[in-house]
Amino acid sequence: MTARVVTTRSGLVILMEIPDYATTHMPPSPPSAILVQFGKAVRQQREKLKMSQQTAAESAGLSITYFGKVERAQVNVSLANVDKICRALKCRPVDLLR
């Protein structure tokens, strides 16, 4: 909880407790099977090319944090980013979706 002090027009001071962001939302749902499969295929292709995550991410024009989340199936990847990843890993999208 976060405490917040609010002063009204009449000069009345109110102390409000505001719940933290994390406690007000549902926990994330487990990733879909296609995201898990895609992430594993990305990691396998990257390791096959003996590339580090950083090198692959830079080559794709993506942040290393985002690239890691792709491999761990923590983000829903756009088609534009699938294309960037495939170019960096020298493969076709179909190769990562089998």
C-alpha cells in the first residue's frame, strides 16, 4: 500500500491508502503453447548459430530484454518482430513455428 495525502479546497487533509499496482491485477496467465514452441525454436536456432542473446537481439534491432522474453514466451510477438528475429537468425518464420 502507498499512502497519499490529499488536501481539499476547504483545507481538510485526508490520508488515503492506495494499493500497489501488483496487488490490484490478476497474475499473468500461462503462455500459450505456440509462444512456448516459438521461444524454444528461437533459442535453438540462436544456439545453433553460436550467437549470444545480445548479438542476436542487436542484429534483429530489438532489446536484449525483449529478446529474452521472446525465448521465455513472456511476450506475444508481432509479425514484424518475427520477421526481424528470422532475419537475424538466418531462417524463415515457418522454421520457428514447426
